[in-house]
Amino acid sequence: MQRKQIAEWSQPFQSLPESVFWSRVKPSPLVSPCWVDINHLLAESVAVSTLLSSDQALIAASGGEPLPEWDPIAQAYSGHQFGQWAGALGDGRGLYLGVSSNKGNAYEWHLKGAGKTPYSRSGDGRAVLRSSIREYLGSEYMNALGVPTTRALALVTSQTPVLRETVEQGATLIRLARSHLRIGHFEHVYHSRRESELRELIQFAIQQLDPELIDQTNPEEVLFDRYLDRSARLVAEWMAVGFVHGVMNTDNTALSGETLDYGPYGFVGHFDPGYVINHTDAQGRYAFGQQPHVMQWNLGCLAECLTSFVGVDTLRAMLASFPERFRHHYRQTMASRLAVTTDNPRLDLITDGLASLFSVPGTFYLEGFQWLLLDEPHGLSKRAIDQNKLISLRKIWSEEKEVDLMPKALNLAPSWMLSHWLLEEVISQANVGDYSGVVSLREDLNCGISMPSLYAERFGGSPPSAGSGYHLSCSS
């Protein structure tokens, strides 16, 4: 029998100066831990199934003795929160464990909820089962939608009491990412006037995300161009699927172009640019429709950090290109999801028509793709949708659709929505020891977003009487 390939491990972040960028941390174990779920398909794809099946894996994943492959550290970074400089922040409840590599694919491992770090400030360093389930399923749902994101590998619960608004169950989550580097890492050294460390960070970022630039003289301009483009593509994907991040601070903005940190996130019900999901966001800074503008603002903070390496006028001109980059990527992703060519002159008409059709309360925007692509979709919007508008829009779309683009579009069209009422049902069951909802939805997502989910149909098929509006806090 051929032996399964096992990932190789490294700790590249520790090559940066410890006194500036990170602190070594001993995790704090949870009491009576148990697995909620392991994302076996993901584990196999990154060649760590053997690692997670060891007797020590549960202990390590719950904040106990780390596996030999791991070297837990907490990263230091700073950032702007709600548009205001917040100063030093850092991993207050997360630990960087190292990088696993297999067949040219490398992933950083991050353990959330394993206790205090030097950057916890007044926090307890813990995560709770409720919010961990939200991130576990939310990131996998986004991945199934084809949106760049961190991935959820394993989820653990325990009998450790954790105080939030009430006493909840302590939990840990292992997530993977191409990189956890954030705009806040650059801000941390720039605003501390550490130019030599900023140079080191730039070189490290190149090695991790853009290694082909290693030998290039003065690569910072090209690097910023790439960060602009990745970020424009990411927020375009968010807007295409109705995703609301909820707390787009610079310390939550990844340089890899991945969706990072699932706190008060969610999906719009009806298409509403003004929808604010985070009740902490009293001014609506992070409203659904504001996300492209906020991403550009965040990149302006990054541009400031590069002024010693790239001319200010050049940076300003590059930053000013963001809206057009966003529009380009938005057209691309909508074309792909609607099986229409990007250069089709009627693409905007179809895209705007879809948003308008699903802007009515009682409709659910994410269902819109199947309403166009399929003759007989099954969705919650059936009673509220304007059938005459639908017929008219489908007629226009059917004249422009490309048959050879349909398979990809159908694979990306969700047959069910990860709604707040579905998540609440999963969390309610998990709080009494029934984790079948987490496992069922994760397995369904492994099969693809276009496939039906019996669990979602049973518990997520009918919205609460309060409708689709939903608000969460940053502790979510």
C-alpha cells in the first residue's frame, strides 16, 4: 500500500525579529475538550489527515501540549478601527502555529481561543462555541461560493466557562490561510518609525506571497499594485454574493486577498446597500454598499506605510485606480456567475436588474442566480418576487447567456443560504451537545454550494417572522 504523503512543516514568521513582530506563547488548555468536527476533505487535500488522527491532536487543538510540528507564537500588529487609529493590537486570542507544505501548496495554521497572549489587553484570549461555529461554517460557505477566504480545518468545544454577555462554552478553531499578513502589520512598524524592520517585513511579504519579485530592484510599487488588485477582486466577490464583513478594520484586511476574521458577518436578505450588520457600527461605516470605499480607504493606510519606497504621487495615482479595478473585477465575477461574457454590453443591465429584482423585502438576493439560471428554482423569494420583472429579466438574460459558461455558473449558484436563522439553529443544537448540524452543513459544502442540503432545507428553509434584517456585535 502506498504511504500517504505527509505535509512538511516550517515556521517562517519566526525569521522576523521577535522583539518587534511576535511573542512566543504557551497555550492554555480547555477543560474536557471534544471534537465538534474535523474538515476531513480539507485535511486530506493538505496532507494532514495523519496528523489530526493522532492521539495528541485533540489535546493540541484544544490548547494543550502543542504537536511537535508546531511552534505557537502570537503576532504583533496595529491598525485603524472604525476609521480611528487604535495603536498596538496583535493576536489577542490567536496563535500562529507554523506553515504546512505539500506539493507546492503552503498554508499557515492559526489556532483561535487557546488563551491569553501578550496582546490580549483586557481580554481572556478565549473563543466561544457560538462564534467559532459561525466562523467554521461561514468560511467554508464562502469557499464553496468561490470567494477567497481562510479555511476551517477543525473545531473543538469544552466545558470551559467563558463570560461574554452570558456564560458560554469555550472552544478552539484551527483555520488555514495562504497568509495572515495584514495591513496592520505594515502599520505597526511604520507608525513606530522602524524603517529597517519595515524593509524586513516587505521582504518577508514578498517571500511569502510574491516570491517572483525577490530579485527585483525596488519591488514595492509592483507589490502595492498587486495588493490593490487582490483587494479589489475580493471586495468585488463580496458584493457579488451579498456578503457583509461587518468590521473591515485595517487589522482585519489581509494582504493575500483572502476574507479574514469572521466576526459580525452575514449575507444581505434583500439587496440593500445600506444594510449594516454590526450594531456597534452606529455610523454605518461598514454598511454593505460601503465596502468598496472602505477597502480603498484601508489601502490608503497601507500606501502611507510605503512612502519611503514609492513616490507619493505614484501611490496616489495607483490608489485612485481602485474604483476602476473594483468595477472590472465585479463585472468579471458577475459575468462568470451569470454565464455571460465579460464584454457583453448588456451585462450591466442584467446585473442591475438582478439587484433591483431582489431589493424587495422578503426576497433573498443569493437565490437570484438560480432564479435566472434555472427554469424551476426552489427558494424563499417565490412569494415576494415580482414575477413580471423576473420574466422580463430572464428573457434578456436568456438571449445573452453562453451555453459553454453554464456549468461553472451553475456550480457557483447556491441552492441554500447560510442565513442567521439557520446558524442559530445549528448553534442552539450544539449548545446541548448535538453537533450534527455543523457536520451535516460542512459535508454538504464539501459537495458543492449548488447541491441541496437536507439540513438547510429543514432548519433554514423558513425565515423568522422578524424577516431578514439581523444585527450582531463584534463579539459574534
